[in-house]
Amino acid sequence: MTWLRRLCLILAAGGALALTGCGDDNSPSDPDAGTPDAGGNPDGAIGGGSFANASAHWVSESILAVPGDFAGESFELYHAPEGGIALDAAGQATGGSAVALAASTLPQAVSDTFPHLADYQALAIATGDLDQVPDILRGQFVLLGKNADGGVVAATGVQIPGVLDDLYTYEGALGVSFETADTPTFRLWAPTAKSVVLNVHDTDGAYTELASQPLTLDDATGVWSYAATDAAWYGKYYRYEVSVFSPKAAPGTATTAAGELVKNLVSDPYSVGLSTNSVYSLIIDLDDPDTQPAGWDSFTLPENFEAPEDIVLYEAHVRDFSVGDDTVAAEHRGKYLAFSYVEEGGPLALSNGMAHLQRLATPLTDVTGVTHLHLLPVFDIATINEDESARVDIDEDGSFGLLCDQLGASAVPAGSCTEDAGKSVRTVLDELLAASESDGVRGDTEAIQALVDAVRGIDAYNWGYDPYHYTAPEGSYATDPEGVTRIREFRAMVMGLGAIDLRMVMDVVYNHTNASGQNDKSVLDRIVPGYYHRQNPETGAVEQSTCCENTATEHAMMEKLMLDSVRTWAEQYKVAGFRFDLMGHHMKSNMLKVQDMLADIDPSIYVYGEGWDFGEVVLGVRGENATQENMAGSEIGTFTDRLRDAVRGGGPFDGGEALRDNKGFANALFRTSEPDEGLAQRLLQQSELVRLGMAGNLASFVLENRGGTNVVGEDIDYNGYRAGYAADPADTITYVAAHDNQTLFDNNQYKLPAGTSMDDRVRAQNLALSITLLSQGIPFLHMGSDILRSKSMTRDSYDYGDWYNAVDFSYPDNDQASNNWNVGLPPKDKDGDAYPVIREIIADTSIAPQAAHMRRAHEHAREMLSIRGLLPLFRLRSAEEVATRVDFLPALDDGGDEIPGFVVMSISDGTCAGDDVDPTLDEIIVFINATAETQSFTLEDPIRTSQDWILVRPLEIGSDPLASQMTFTANTDTFSIPKLSVAVFLDRQTGARGEGVCNTREPEDVEPPTGGELSAEVFLRGELTDPAWDSLTLQFTKTDDSRYQVEVADVAAGSYQFKVADANWSVHNWGSGSGSSSLAPGETITMASNGGDLTLTIASAGDYTFILDTNDIGSPSLTLEASP
């Protein structure tokens, strides 16, 4: 999900940036996790380490792995069944018993399983001591290093996932099962627990305890179980009391960081039903008719596609979808049941929102458009209060007074707790917006974001990337979070979508949990402490690179939990696809097992995810992870940031002026009559990425680059990394907007030139979406991008409520419909650095869309969906077909130079291509004119010039007011394409199939790159110039192949910050890499794309020469020499 609020995301080592969304202030982490305690012998704090750290790893039954520098001439595993280990004044361990360890060799199997430990040294437990291992694991244990005199010189805690996998991997059922009708059997995997007790509770609202039953341990599997003898507990609630040694104490307690024996009351990680706010698990059989809406058993998914390449994804959020839809009953708004409004009349008559989805699903009669509705997390979420009485929702009458009651008047930053107490929060927000307009500029107010910020922690809104229970539906989206209602209504949602020919995709977040350790909302770690989460190898702290508490699906039982959970959603809820949040934090093997398992259930279920490579798993440190490149050829899709960034401009972490300056292919509005050379170079580079993206981002695809040279997709540069990585069209999810970052409309508002008309802004939006929908691979659309959705410039709206996330589906017949543009400055903590830019933009009142603009955008999206659905050449099934059929024709000006922002794509179905994919056509030519001027294109190939090219029907009769200007003149073989337009022309197959023109370039014919040519002029930028950073006076000039230099005269002694970058900080932007970031005369450093500032140190004033070597364009080197 994402970073910022998941700034969780970091520059991915693969060059990919992304955002996803856990809650920064909603995702508690254990403050004691892995924190060395410097004092106090109970913590084992000595010169060589601390019990509070865990740098030793118990990797199999008999082997521990420790860092090579772990001190000691002898080693022992010191253990105490009830805890209490300490060091006395003489440096001796007390309170436990010792098992001697002998130096050994780390087995290859262990190195393969734990590659990050491959260089560790091995310590072995003697065979005669192995019978003690199960008991040791259930108590406190530490590793000690001793000197020749027996004194302790090093101490550390021990990580245990490896030994638990070795001894206790279990493949059977967990959770509650029903071998006999309504008679439950309970199973909990907890191999390190001392005891587990089942507590059964009533459904009376007070959750009265009805029974307490100890479970029995199976020593071979670590599973605790109990089989009830009758159905008396069926439909009741339960939870477990787990007695276990936790190496981490409860936050805020005085207990030492070395841990303690605890009794945890905890819900079942395999829960399929829950009480309000997930305190108790529900004893329920998902085959019970009470859990099913009418018709569930006979319901089947719509057969709306044949192959993955036919899929079109539309991303939505349950609450966003309907909370503002007054054609949905108030009690169903923001709920699962809002998706049930599909009937011809009556109380569930087709709602505005469902009508919107239906128009996208079937853009023309018998033509399929969107096939799958992707829903942001709908599993049980930790950060939404399911008790409506404890929430403050902005539309509730009197909610402003409730806000004052909950926070206190002094904490409410706008409005009057006295005068406005009877109003809704929305009413106060509306008044603040109106006041800003009266004061001069509508939306230019910080009061709105301040009030939204005050309410967001106690309202019903969150994206939901905060997993609590993976396999139960979220309760806040049900009309009643108690009992089976959430289960039944979730299924009703799936059926409602099916009724309008849509399948449902779940956004799943198995890469982290909301909490770990002894936190209240920690589940897994309070049952098997130290197992389910990925820990720092030196400290034992739970890694948080995702944003929150990273899980470790490389561990067998975490992988099993993920697989079992996905299986339940697919089998029991008929979920038709799974989008894996931060999939790169899972292993490739995990994902292939998910895919294989689902294929056995239903081969049509599609799997995709975020293949970003970063954090503690980067570059395969923990094993081959599920990244963009690693998943190539699997037909598990990964989002491609290559085309996204090229079309949008800039990157997801841009802020301030960069949001405006870093323009993209769809919003630069280049004019050949008024050329901007810097912008032209950027657009030529972006055009290259657009072409590659439209060819499915295939690593092997050959195209002609902006220099007129044939290149392979994998050799095209993307911020220093391989642009092309896919091996099959189904590997690629093509998108230009998602829930993360600014909406497409807001992004364009930042970047489009001042003075751009509202009509042209609609055209820019349409053009960007058209690129997505006419690309090979699988298109992905953000809900509302087809109606100009705005979040009022909000970058990260994960927890910013119904105000900023509003969507209005009343646009077809309501001229007052709003796209939510400019409803107040966005949240200051996320976007405050952009306020000066935003204020300039919103001062232009002519760029506020009207309902007519929303309608035009929506109709254009439907036309593009129709074209994709009608023409199978946009949905090619293999890399081989794409390589042969897809080509890009040089779009040149009169001088023979490529026109920046103008792309021409052909797709052949002639005999040269093999099978006749579309018997009605011989070829398609697609024109994408992102410039601000009409462009012409003249055919030269004699096969093409003899054809009669016609505009595709959905465009010919469609909504585009410039469609009549999309022409082909036969006597000159020239096409004319108006500004900001996408045109699709067809060569119809009449009579015998024509030969056609195919792409004959082969990867083996392409010369491998020998060095890196600059794609734009670069400069030494920073404190050496005046003005600092902004001056472009120190330009590098080419001196040899891949070598450039710039001389700087009269450099004074001192220290300077600098970088090497182009004029716009976009095509090339090099800074510090993984090595040294400091440069001095006579030294050479290696730089990285988008790296941090570099430091220049000059001891003696003089003239200096900077030499740039771009032989490795991704990691160029920079050398500093004193000028002769």
C-alpha cells in the first residue's frame, strides 16, 4: 500500500518508487523492540552485547548462526524455563542452565534458506542435548560467549524462526473446523507456548464468559487443539489465553527489555468472523446458510474475459464509492450493501454509483470494458473503529458537537464549539469553504485541512492497509459488525458486482501487520513471539520498511497463513483476483505457490501486485523476492512505474516547485512553433518510455530510440535501471493513477502550463488514460479518473476522510455535480511545501471543472474501453506476438527530427504476423498527439499507402469535439491529428487478407550498449554556483565516448554540497550512492540516480576539472582533478 504515510517507501533498488498506505500515526510499533538496554544485569547488558538484542539465529534443530565477530572462546545456550536470567557482579550468568555449543560449519541448506546469514559462523548443539530443545524454546534463552576463565564476554538474544520451521512446520487445518455439523474443533499453532486455554463468550453484548477449556499440545506439530463434543458453542465468540515467554515487554511497562512470561488474551489469527472491533473471534461455519445471501450457492462469476490480457482493472474504496451517493439508503452508504443496488426498481434500484460501474463494464452493447473492480482492503482493519457510537462522521447531524465533546473545545481548530455544536462537521467545512471565497480566493484556506485533521483519527475513514485479521471481512463496512452480518453482506457485494458483469479483486496486505510485540492489536506476535515477523539480523527489532511491522512469508507458517487465507477468500467468497500490496516483500516462491493454488480452485483468478524492490529484502538479500524483474514470465502482474512516470512527469516523492516543474508526456503541451530545448529532450526520453510501455514493457521488445538506433527494451534507461523487464504482456499492469499520490487530474493541474483552458485540461486527462487503455498488458484505472476526480491536490489521502476523498456519481444528469476540485488546501503535514504553488494555481477560477467536463471525460473513457474491447489486437497474448505485430513509426518534423510528444504505433494483423487475430482488420495505427498543436504524419511504406484508412467507429461517432479533425487524406497518404488527441485508424480487411507490415527487428540484431550517452545536457549544480543550485552555468561537455567534463575556475577552499543533473532534475539526477558521498581532488566516486547531495572538499584554492564517466549510465563515476 504505499509509504509517506508509508514513506515506508524509499527509493527502490530497482529504481522503482511507490507509495502505499499504512498509518503513520495509526500503526503502533513496539518501542522496546530490539532496543539495547545499556544498564541492568537482568538485561544482560555487557561490553559484548545485550539480551535485549538478538543477533544469534537458531536456524535448525541443532545449529545456531552468529556473526563472525561474536566474542568468546567458548559458547553456550543459557536457558531458564520461567525466565529470570541475569549476570552477577562477577560476570557469571545466573538463573538458568547451560547447553554447550561447538563450533561447526553452516550447512549449505541453511545458507540457501537464510542467504543474509551465509557469512555467519555456526555453533552446534550436541546430539545428546537435542531432547532439551522443545523445553528450551518454551522459556527464556540467550547465547553467551565466554573467555578462557569462563567469564561472559558477549551476550545476545536468539531469533527462532529457523528452528521452529525445522521442527514444527504443519500442513493441516488451523482455526475452527467442523468435522461434525456445528460441532467445532479448535486448532492453534503455538509451539513455544507453555499452555493454551480456550475461553468461550456469549453473544449477549457483554461477552459473558461461558466456558474455559484447556487445549492439548501435539508435541510433533506444535498445534494446540480441542474438539468440542456438541454444538452448544456454535455461533458464540471465543479467544485464547496463551501462556508464553515473550522476549519483548508490553509497551510502557517497567518490565525489562529481556522479556517476561506472559498470559495473553488473544483472538484467533485464523478468525473468519469477529465481534465489534475484533476483540473476540466467532465460532462459525462459512457453509452455514445464515452466512449467505439468497442465491449465493448458485451464483457464478461472470464470464467476461478469456485471457489475462483481456482484463481491465478499476480500483475503488468501499466507503468512497457510496458514502456520498444519495441514491443509496443512508444505512448502506459506505457499506458492502451499496454494491447491491442493481435492481430495476424498488429499494435496491440501480444507484448512481452502480450505474457508473455498469457503463464502464459494458461501454457498448455486448462489448466488455472494465472486467474487475479492485477494492482497497476489505479484510479486518485495525484502524477503523467499528463501534459507530464512538465515531464522529462528518455528515452526522450534530457531529461537530460530538467532535468538541471528544477532543475538547481547545483541540478543535476551526468553527465554534458553542455556536456550531448542533451542526454537522460537513456543514462547518462548507461554511469555511464559502468564507474563503468571500475572502478572495475559493479554497485558499488552511482551516479546512486543520479541521479534517482533527476529526480523522475518530471518523470511519481509512484506506485500510493496517491488517488485524487477514481472513475476516472488515466490520465497519457492514451494517452490523457483530455476528455473521459482515460475512453475508460481503458476499452480497460480490453478487451485486456480478450482476453488472464485474468480478471483484481484493487488495491484500500480507506483507505486514498493524502491530507486533505485546501491543493490544498484535495477534501473531502474542501467540508465537518472534516468529511471524521479519527481524533485523543484528538487533532483532521488527523491520518496518513497509511502513509497519513487516511479516516474513519466507517462514513456513507465515506462508501457510497467507496461502490458507487467500484460499478462503477465493473458495468461500468467490473473490476473482488478488492484488498484493508491496509484493516485493514476499518471496517469488510464495507468489508462485499462491498462483498454483488458485489455479486449482479457478484458473481464471488473476494475481498481481507491487513489485518494488527495497528495504531489508532488496536485491534478494533474504531470498529471491517477488519484484518486477523476478516475476517476469510468471503472468503475475506487476505495476510498471516506467510508463506511469513518463506520462505523469516527475515521481511520487516530488514536492514544492518540482510538482510543477517536472512535466510529463501528457501535460507538457510542447509547441514545435515555440520549442523549449530542455523540455524537448525530456519529452523525447519520456516518449521512449511511453512506446515501450505501450508494447507491454517487454524486456525483449525492439524499438527505434530517439537517436534513431534500434534498442532492446531492457537496455532503455529508467533512472539508471532497466526500463523493460516483462517477458509476457500479462506481467505488466499499466497505469497512470492509483489511490496513492495526487489524482491524475490534480497532477495535471500542477503541471499544465498556466492559461491552459479547461477543455484542454480534459483532453490531457483523456490522453493519459487512453495511453493506458491502448497499451499491451493489463490496464488499471483509478476510480474517478474517468470523471476528473480531484482530491484537492492531496498527495496521500489514506486517512483524510470523506471530505478530500469524495466522489460524485450524479454527473450524468446533475449540472451541479462536483469532481471535488479546490475544496480547501490539502493536508499541511503532507503538502505544506506545495502551498505556494497551489495558491498560484487555484487563483485561476477558469480551471474548475463543471459537470459537462466530467461527462466528456467519462464518455471518452468509455470510447477507449470500447475500442479495446472491440479490437483484440490491443490484447495480444504473448511477447512473441507483440514483438512481431507492434511497431512504432518515426514521427518526424520537416527537418527529420523526432517531434517531442508525438507517438505513432502500428499493430499488424497481415499475413506477415501469422494467425489472423482479427478477421476484420489488416492493421491499426494509433496516433498519440500530446502536443499543443495539430500534427501531421505521412505514410511511406507502399503496403500502407495503398490502403483506405478509416477512423475507428467509437471515435467517429463519439464525444470528442475534435474528432472531425482526425483525418486521412488518401491522395497524399497523410493523417492529421489535432492537439491533445488520441486517434485510432483502421485498415479494414476486405476480401483476401493483406500482407501487412510487421516489426522485423530482432533482439539478437541489436548491438549491446557499450556505454551511456546522455539523454539531456547535464550540469554541476549546487553551492559552487551563484545562485546556488539553480544556475546552469557549469555544463559538462563531451570529450570522448561516455566521458564528459567541466572545468571550474577559482574554487575557494572549503566544503560544498552539489549534484550532477539536467536542467529539470528529471532525465538525469545523480547524487550519492551506496559508497562514499564525499569527493576531493584525486578521488573518484560512484553516483546513483536520485541519490542524495554530494560533498566536495577543497583543501587548496584553485582551478579544478570534474570528469563524468557514463559508461555505466545507471551508476556513473565522477572524478575530480586539479586543472593543469
